[in-house]
Amino acid sequence: MTPDSAEARLSVSPSQDDLWPGHSRFSGFLEVFVGLVLGLCALVSVLTTIGIVVVLSVQTVEFFVHAKIGVADFLLGTELKPDASPPRFGILPLVWGTFVIAFGSSCIALPLGLMSAIYLSEYAPRAVRAVLKPSLELLAGVPTIVYGYLALLLVTPVLKAVFEPLGFRVEQFNALSACIVVGVMIVPLVSSLSEDMLSAVPQGLREAAYGLGATKFEVSTRVVLPAGLSGVVASFMLAISRAVGETMAVVLAAGMLPQITVNPLTSIETMTTYIVQVIGGEASYGSSKYLSLFAVGLALFAITLTLNIISSLVLRRYREVYQ
């Protein structure tokens, strides 16, 4: 068969559109439909966020009008006594307690999580890594209320046994116990995400460093860690945000006493704990105490949003360095 005859057969062979005249039109309709569905799915998160902000904002404005309190008094006030006469709604003790828990748990979780990630990525044999990494990730699946009971039944008695013979009084509900259990709880966030980023660093960077005579420790800390720093910082910010928003473990471990104190062995109250306390109490619908829930929730939302913005700025900075 000559080339001309082959080209003639190809030219007369029926195309898919000839066999099914509506195929092209149906494909175009299907593409448009799929695009709309995917766009709506992406829009759900945006609309949900907008809805949360709108609801919190409207109720917060109503709270300030009903309670006749200024924004400065609300944010900077040091007394939180919603049942007093007149009621006082200063949330500075709640903000202080929230940051105490976030800072204390971060001091525990960030170093442990990062060192675990470096070990799993650079030092652990494959068999050890296959067992150790899932074991660490199991901690993330433990209900937070279990950590609260762990603080009450294990951590606080140990703290009493250690500090009370030294002359320090340890309250049953204390900030240090909450920091320890929340720190253990967020370790998997740091270790798992950081290990994934460190393992994704190109092997060529390691081999080049070894070729220059670097030790494994130097390669891990001066080559691999800086190259994966953006992911490590992202895991840090995610863990801190989780600590800021933690509720049940803090309720059971730290107590419900709103105060500004630097003693970690005493009871404190966080913003999430206050929300749980008011919801579980006898606050009547529409009262100032009830509406204060939304104002505290909006302040907590603003804190987490600020952390996310800072995280984005830091990630953008390091991505520019290591891209």
C-alpha cells in the first residue's frame, strides 16, 4: 500500500465527533459543570469564614451596646466578673492565660518535635522509622479530654511530689500541668510535618555536604534544616495555633480562675475555658454574660488570624531564600 493510499484511508476514517455528533457539545457542558462544582466547593470555606466573622461581629457589637462597655475596657480590663453588680468584662486575664498555655506548651513541644523530626529524617534506620513515626502520630488521635484526665491523675500528683517538698504550693488545677499535657498533645504536629519537609530536601544537598567533609550532625543542622525551614516554621505556627485554641485539656488541667500571675503552679483561665464555663452555666439568652461569649470568640479568632498572617509572612520570607 502506497503512502498516498494510506493518507486517503486516514482522511476518510470516521472521527469520534462523526460517530457521536453530540460528543463535543456534551464534553463542553461537562467541563463547565465540573468547573462550577469545584468552584462551589472551594467557595464553601470562604463563605463559612465570612459567616463566622459576620455572626461574631454582629453579636459582639450587640454585647458592647448591651453591656455599655468600651473596647479598651474590654481588651485591657483586668477584672472579669460577669455576675458582679455592675458586671465587669475585662478579658486581659483570659488573654494572659491563653498565652501562658501557648508559650509553655510550645517550649515543650517545639524542641521535642523538631529533634524527633531530625532523628526520623536523618538518623533513624528505616525499620525504626516505620514503627516510631506512626507511634508518634497516634498521640494526635487521643481525645483531648483524655489529656485533661491525664493531667489531673498523673501530671499534677507528680508536680506535687516534686515541688511541695521544696516549699512550693501546687494547686490541684495549675498552668504547668496544662502546659505539659498540651505540649505532649501537639508534639505530633511538629514532628510529623517537620519530618515530611526534611525528608523532601533533595539528596544532592546532603551528598554535596558529605563530599566537603561535613559530619551527619552538621549536614542535619546546617544543610537539611535550613533547606526545609519553611515547612518547619509552618509546623511551629500550626502547633501554636492548636495550643491557643485548645479547650477540654485546659479546662480540666488549668482550672477556671481568671487572674494574671507568673506562678505556673496556680490556676488560670483561658479564653476557650471561659466560653465553656459560660455555655455550661446559667447565663440567660441575650444577657451581657451570654453575649460576651461572642466578643471573646471574636478576640480569639483575631489572635489565630494574626498567627496565620505572621506564619504566611515568615514562610514567604524563607521561600524567597531557599527557592
